[in-house]
Amino acid sequence: MNALTVTAKGQITLKKDLLQHLGIHPGDKLSIDKMPGGEIRIRAERPSGSIADFCGSLKREGQPSLSIEEMNEIIGKGWAGEL
């Protein structure tokens, strides 16, 4: 069993082997569920959705679509500080 110590601020630190077991990396999120009997369940949060969900999300009503060439030109101007 892995025992954890609670700090005065009420925080705990998960040991590296537990994080590896969960597949957690810096910046990732954990999901914590309260279970009966004073237990908790900790799981790695995995992103949901797909690229298909994203497609079309940048479309602006009443605005024309941009070609790849137009997008590249705008990006180039942005990098050059012209926008």
C-alpha cells in the first residue's frame, strides 16, 4: 500500500510510480470521484472529442472562407509584426 502524507495546507503529493501508473504527465488533469465508505477513485482525465468535432468551429457567419494561400499570407504578416 502507498501511504501519503497530508500537509498543513491539506495537500498530498502522488509518488512518481503512481503518476506513471496513471499515465500522468505535467499539465495533465486527474478526475477524483467520492465513493461510499470514505474512499475516492483517482483517474487520469482523457480528452474527449475528435478532430471532426473541431472542423468548422472557426467558421464565421457572413464571412468568406479563406484559402490556404490567404491563411499563409496572414500568418506571415503576423510573424513579421505587420498586423
